[in-house]
Amino acid sequence: MKLYNTMTRSKEELVPLTPGEVRMYVCGVTVYDYSHIGHARSALVFDVLRRYLTFKGYRVTFVRNFTDVDDRIIRRANEAGVAASEISERYIAAEREDMASLGILKADVEPRATQHIQEMIALIERLIARGVAYIVDGDVYFEIRRFPAYGKLSGKNLDELLAGARVEVDERKRDPRDFALWKAAKPGEPSWESSWGPGRPGWHIECSAMAMRYLGESFDVHGGGEDLVFPHHECEVAQSEAATGRRFSRYWIHNAFVIMGKEKMSKSLGNTLLIRELVKRHDPDAIRLFFMGTHYRNPVEWSEERVQDSARAMERFTRLLGDPLAAATPGGARSERHAAFRAQFESAMDDDLNTPQALGVLFEMARALHEERERAQTDPAARTAFAAGVAELRALGSALGLFERRAHASGPPAEVERLLAERAAARQRRDFRRSDELRGEIAAHGWAVEDTPAGARLTRKDG
């Protein structure tokens, strides 16, 4: 499997640090507002990467954070006259609902910045001790000249940054490009104690500290939107590698923007579309299909019409997955024809997650299965092959997060699907106690979980 590494600007074979195991960190949202489809695209890209790695047999540890202390959170809290934690809790809950509505699996670990302040302080102390960070009036800055490789991820050089970087003018800095690791306390802001005075962490230090806490000082994959390449991920590389002397992440994966009317979608431009509004008028699978129709490294222009086209395209799969003939027939082994579809699917996905090509394979497979169904009505052998083919189609689709709602004809509610996804994550990290608790919660909603070689299966409980 090859992935495009932003650091080397080339596709590289995925070779994890630990054979058979992939440790992955993805930057999550800053929780001061509802999530929009730009967030949805990024979350979906890394959900697909995680699912496909699992499909390939890797043990995946997936970490996605919440930034729950930030200027925007503080400003909104002060405007509302409430604690910053009240704002962040509200939007963390909303983000989880939004992602579950799109079938995005919950991360194995979802750390919050405010729960890891001590790890951030310890990391800053290491940087000060190594002489690459300095204290000014309770603030702490990273001195980029002490890290000569600064700019290697984004391709920017220090002179260009000095000429054109968007930095706040602060005469106390040794260099205007130096970035904040710690901000001294101000009235009306939450703060924590440190050896250099009360304050709160800068944005960049959060992800380095949380990634190291759960994945180690060096791990496999770090991901996020391409807007994070600079300065956020560039600063993460600098502070992490300056502290440890080790390569921080082996592969840096970035998805491109969602475009709205030829412009990048952003809250500052006022052209956002909220996830919670979109899922009211579009099938979530259609939204997933729409995004996967464009390669993750290419920008995608939002189109209501194209999402509607995706919904119609999903109907071809729906008819097959709900076909009574397939449901009533025990499936046999994969035929050579179906095995060839799997090989084509994997070849596409192994080439830097080429989802447009992989979807083309699924559509071709669906066309072949519709043809096979004609023979299956009268030929028992063809019927068995048809049932096996439908099962194979479902398995390949699940590697993309498709068809999961259609896997249960009686329609489990979104909450049950969310609990099932959380249980899968618990089992993956071998937290069987939590897995059993979630099984009980699912049962309380009237659904039973059966663990099969193909994965967990939901069935409605009698009565």
C-alpha cells in the first residue's frame, strides 16, 4: 500500500514502525461551533483510511483530539457569560452526533487539550532545557532558528516566512517568526499553573503532547486538512523533534479543501454548510459516496445536484443488498470473478486511497451481480454464487464505510449504530469490559449483537 507523504512530496510504501500495527493521529476540531462539511470531508478521509487499514488486517490505534481551549471558545463563552468549558462541552457533544450521523467511527482515543495540560507543560520544560524555547514575561516561545529544519514539511524557507508570514508584532520575541508554546494568563481567561507562571498552552503544543501521550514519541501517520500543513503541522514537527531528537511522524497525510462557488469553504467567509442540516435532506451514504468520488488530495466543489445523483446511484446497491434471493441463500466461496473484483478494488485503494477508482469497481461489480441474478432465479449454483457476490459487495463497501445502514433491513436508530461503532473501537483496543457494557446499552435499545468472522452483526431482539 502506498500513501502520498506531504513531507517527501511523493507516494511511499506504508511500512509501519511495528509490523502489522498502524498508529495514527488526526487533528480534530476546535469546539466553538457546529461542524461543517469541510470537517466532514477530512473526518471521512481518515475514517476511510482507518477502515481500509483494518480491512487489510492491520491493528489500528486511531487518535483524534478536541481542542477545547482557544481564543474563539473563550470569546464565545465571555459573550454568553458562561464558562469556556460549557461552550466546549456543548460542541463536543454536537460534533460526536454529527460524525455519527455520517457513519464516522469514533476514535479509539479522543483526548481533550484541557485534560493534558501537564503533559504540555512537561514538553515545554524539555524544550526550554534544550535551549530551543525561551520565557518572556510568563509567555514561552519556540525559537525557530534553533531548529534549522523548520520549513521541511511545508517547503517554506525562513527568509520567505520573515517577509510574508502572518505574525503578531511582538517586540519581546527574539524573532518575529517564533511561535507561542505558552500564553501568560489574562483576565477572563482560563489558566493553569506552570513553573514560569499561570497561563494556557499555545495551539501547536497541544497535538504534540497528546500524540506522544497515546502513540509514543514516534509513530506512523499524522493527518489533517491541507490548511494545517502550515503553520500547525510545521510547528508540531519542530517542537516535537527538537524535544526528542526523533522523527515525529513517518507519514504526513493531508486532504484538500471543499470548494463553495469557487472559494474554499470557511466560517470566516460565511459560506459553510453544517453537517446537521445536510443529513436532514441527504442520505448520509450519498454524502459519503459524493466525497469519495473525488480523490482526497484534490479539492471538491460542493454540489447539491451531484449528491442527489449519488443518492440515485446508491439505489443500485440498495436493490442488491436487500435482495430476498441473496438473503434466503447461504453464500458460498468467492468465485474467480468476484475475487477479481476484490483484487481490482484493493489495487485502487492501495494506490494512495484511490476511492474514485475503487467506487468504479463496486459499480462494475453491481452491474455484474444484476446480470447474475437473472440466472440465479432458476439455477441453484448461480443462486449460491449470487449470494456470495452480494456478501462480497457488502464487505468491500464496508471498507469505505458504505452500506452499513443497509446491512440491517429493519433500520437500527443512529444511537444504536453509534454504540456499535464505539463497541468495535473498544474491542479493537482490547477493552473488553467497556465492550460488554456497550453490548448491554445496545440491548437496552432492543438490539442484540452477534460477533461473526465478518464483524459485528445487529439483530432486533424478539418482543
